[in-house]
Amino acid sequence: MTKILLFIVASLLLPVPWLPAAEKPNIVVFISDDLGRLDTSLHGSKDVRTPTMDRLAAGGMTFDNAYVASPSCCPSRFSLLTGLMPARHGAHPNHSQVKPGTRFLPPILKKMGYRIASFGKVAHGNRDFAGMDFNSPQKTGMSGEVVKHFKKKQIDGPICLLVGDRRPHVEWTKEMNYDPKAVSLPPFFIDTRETREHWARYLTDIEGMDEEMGRVLKFAKEKFGDNFIFLFTSDHGGQWPFGKWNLYDYGTRVPLVVYWPGKIEAGVRTDAMVSWVDILPTLIDLAGGKVPGNIDGNSFAQVLLGQTKTHRDKIFTTNTGDKEMNIFPIRSVRMGQYKYIHNLRPDAYHTNHSDRLRNDGRGAYWHSWYDAAKTDPKAATVVNRYHTRPEFELFDLAKDPNELNNLADHPEHKGRLEKLRAELKAWTAAQGDELLPHREPYLTSAPIPEIKRKPRKKKAKPQSK
């Protein structure tokens, strides 16, 4: 009898990963590309149709304060996969690589018995990453590829399915499922015909992404029954002014919904502040694994399971830049309802691909913004605010959610500003962040330089016989 009791006690003390595979939840992560939270039906958009997102929210938990680590694809996605902030994993500018020896988190799931399959854009550039068993970099029709893959494979054990839709990343579709004259633009935009048409195309891409997610969700229900966690999120805000490559909430605050039938209470919204570096630690924790202790991410499983209502008391975000298009390093911290932004090079212009290239489907509307700024003082103020920033910005997100009223110079906020500055300074030092631009910025003492375009090679004309 003593031996039996000892065996039972020892069994109870075993870590969850040693439980039968059937008891581990299957995991599905669906990632949208360049989608801010405000551009969804869940968070206030009166126009866009995202029924799949709505169904997930009705059956699970919606996070109102989810943030990415950086509002740029490469550093953001590496933060997801490593649980590290950009200064630590090393891929701080867009289109860069992590430091040699950087450890990824998916191998932990793999060691727990998970089969990890990736479809579409999960890592930046649709590239392979540590821990995956299969990667389909195909940028469209991912749900069809998912169905084909799992029809061919007989997999014993739990599955971790990662799907990344490139929408609504530019260039946006030429289709318009929305009337440009009837859509509602963000209040910090300049209202022009060209802007409205591009916005209608952007909304159409969001709708298409949501439909694709619906097909993946249908597959998950058919294959896994109720034994799966479905997590939806986006890598940062859209490629619009004050969105992507900016540390305003329009660039860093993203949708996040988690659905787990029978485990997560249905239809719940939470104010808990979470970061993208927390996502994989949370999934590892929910699956019964051990989360590494030397990363920036922390599991918010207790929030999902209703055991607590809070997670982080501070949210840090960073941006360094993107090649020659965006050279404007920024750091930020949010505590409570206040957010402090440090623009490290206020002597330089803020620019990005949209205003510099002005291509159809990504930034051609900028011609109309510049034209409007010539005669309309309000439009001129918007363009000037976009290109030039003060060194310090402080916003009360409760009273000013669009971050239009900078409180940094208000005497009554002096103490709060100093406290947030000290918090951010201590954090960047602990991160080993050098606080430098990745290349020489464009100084405001001179005009913004034109982009030097390489001449296109002319195709040789076929010789007549």
C-alpha cells in the first residue's frame, strides 16, 4: 500500500508535458500583417466587416491593451518567436537578423511533442525558423495548403499550427468592397478623395484576411473538436501615417483574441496589459511546458483562465528604423493611462515608405496631402506633425486616445514626466539598448532628400528576321 501511495504522489508531481499527448491542447495562431486594433469591428470600426474575429471574441477573451514590441515586421516577429525585446534579440531595424546564438521558443513546444507547421508569413520574409517541422511560404490561399498538408500527414500527438496572412500589408487590393465616400477616416487623417479610395481598399483587404481566418478556424474545429487554443493577433498597426513605424497606439496597440472552448470564459474583455513577447510563453504555459526564465516575455495564462485581471504594469515599445525609408529611433513606456515617448532624434525628419515612395496601393494619397497642406492650415499642421516631432511626448490615453494633445510641457505633469523618463531610461539600460539610429538620419536643417532610383534596364527589342 505504501508503494502504491508513493507512486500516486510521484505521478501527481510529474510536469504536465509528460501527460498523454491527447491531453495537450492543439494550438492555432493566426497572424494578420499590418492591422491596428482600431481598424477592426472589435475595437470601434463602424465600417469594416470582420465576422470571424467577432465569433472568436464571442467565444473567448478579447484584450483591449495588447501591444507589440516594435511597430515593424522584422523586429516584431522575432520578438514573438524569441520572447525577447528587439535590443536583446538584435534585429532592431527592419530587414535585419537576430544575434548569433539567439534562442527561439518553438523548439520548446517541439520537445513537448508538438508537430509545428507554419503557413504564410509567420517569421519575417516567410523564412524558416527554429523548431518548425514544415514551412509553406506561400503568401495566398494558406487555408487550402493547411487542409492539403494535414490530409497527407497522419500525425500522432498535438499540433501547433501557425498561419500568417499578408493582408492588409501593402500593396492593398484594387478592389473596393466599401464606398469611399461613406467610410469613416481616423480623425488624424487629411480627408481627400485619394485617401478615401486607399482606405476602402485597405478595409477590403482586412475583410479578405478575416474570411481566410474563418476557413482556418473551420479546419481547426473539424480536426480538433474542442481540443484547441485559437489565438488571433497582428504584428503592428497599418502602414498609414502615425501607424506602422510609430510608437503611438495606432502603430503598437493591436487586436488580440484567444479562444479555448470550455477553458476560457466566453465573451470576456480584459484591460490586462500584455506584450507580444508574452504570447509564446503563454502558449507554452497553457500546454504544460516550462517557460524559460531568461526572456522578456511572461505568461498571461492566469488572465486567460480567470485567475487574475492584471498582467503587466508597464509596456515598453521601440522603433529604430527601416533601411533608408525610416530613420527615426523612438522609445516608449506606458504606465496606467499615461504614455511617454522619447523621440531620440528630434533634429531629424520622420519618414517612411508611404510618403517617400507614394506608390499606388500604399502611399499615392500623399500627393493629395501635400497639395492640401499648401492651402489648408489644418492639413499643414498634420503634415508637419507627421514629419517633425518634439523630443518628449506625454499622453493621457484615457482622455486623449488618439494622442493628439502632448502634455510634456505642461507644468502640472512635470513629476509624472520625470518618473516615466526614469523608468524608460532604466529599462533601456538594462536591455543594453544603445539608443542609436541604424544609419544617419535626415536632418531638419535641410530638405528631405529625394530617393535615388536605379534606372530600369530597357528590354531588348526582338530583332526582325
